Amino acid sequence: MFSESAPIFASLIPIDLKILVIEDERVLAESIVSHLGKEGFVVESVFSYNDAVEKVNLYEYDCVVVDINLPGGTGFDIVEMLKRIKASSGIIIVSARDALEDRIRSLEIGSDDYLTKPFHLSELNARVKAILRRRNFGGNNEISYERLRVNYNTRRVFVGETEITLSKKEYDLLLYFMSNVDIALTKASIAEHLWGDNIDSVDSFDILYSHIKNLRKKLTDGGSREVIHSIYGIGYKFGTN
């Protein structure tokens, strides 16, 4: 376990990686998790209202996909809870019902989209990406800083016109940094973002140091100036020194 405490409610700007699927149909939930996971997202799933309440109060998600009918409560209740705690999550409601009143209510309480079952997983994926682009990148497909440029749709990274090949964790790390320019990030908050619930299985920051070292080298080798700065006793800052 990490000895450094990490804040449970992240006040940092989220990047488009963490998704929570709240769906009591386990086969469907597993299919969604598998499909979105192949797109590079970190996806978790729960199957009941009570488990969903616990998750959304412990972690911050960039998008929540929630069924209306759940054991112990409703998806509408989850959406209203997310709004009460001022979560920044994008919200997609899924339902076997195509009732107009449900669609109207879902929008009135603050969801971003409504998808009727059965649906193609590719359509859900497209809607998730559209919400995340609107929320995190102002609708753009790219995020940039100085000569660094990341294309969100293709997951390609460039320094000027030179493409940089990154591992999945290095890409996630870079996007997290670029979404938090000039913000001091603790080592624990970075690790919690990269590994999510699996953070408990990581007993030191050595693997994080390795990812940051490799990312720094690839960026500078590609022609970027040094943009990842160590902050003694805290962690790291991306941007101006």
C-alpha cells in the first residue's frame, strides 16, 4: 500500500479514461466493459444500486453509463446523486424502455444522453467519446501544449510533426498531465488515476517513476523541451518550471 494518502475526491480536471458501468444484466455489462476497454478506457462495472452508490462516492469517473432499473434503486436516483455531489461525470442512461417521459426526465435531471436497448456497442462507444470530447476538450479531437499534440480519436502523439510512440500507460500519463497544466499533482493522485481500484496491489511508486522517466525521455528525444517537473515532497507538475 502507498504510505502517502491520496484524496478520494479528486479536485483535478479529469481526462477521458475512467468509466463506470452500472448495469444489472451481467452479460451486457461484461460486453460493455470489454468493448470500451479495447478503446483504451479504464472501465469498472457494478450490478446494483447500493454498489453504484459506494463507487460514485469513493471515485470520480469521467463517464457513467447507468441502467434505469437496478436492484435496490433506479438509475435516475444515481444521476440525481451525481448532481448533488457535483460530480463532473458525463452521464448516459440506458433503458429497455423507449418512453418519452423517461427521456424527458433523464434530460431534466442532468443526464447527457439516453440510449434504448438493444443497442450496438459501437454506438455506445461513439456517444461516450462525444460526451468526453465536449466535456474535456471543448468538442475538439486534439489537445495540445506548445509543440506537443495529442489526437484523441487516433491516440497518436506528436512533437511538431514527429510522431512519438508511447505505451498505453505513458499515453494515459501524458494526457493526464496535459489536462492539468501548471497544477501540482501528488504521486498518489497520479497513481490512483493510472491504476484505479488496482492501486492497492501496487506497493511502491517505483513503477510510476519508471513510466515518468520513460515518458520524459521519449518526449525530449522527439524534440520537446522538458515539460514534466519534479516537485520535492509533493510529486510533479506539467508545464512551465
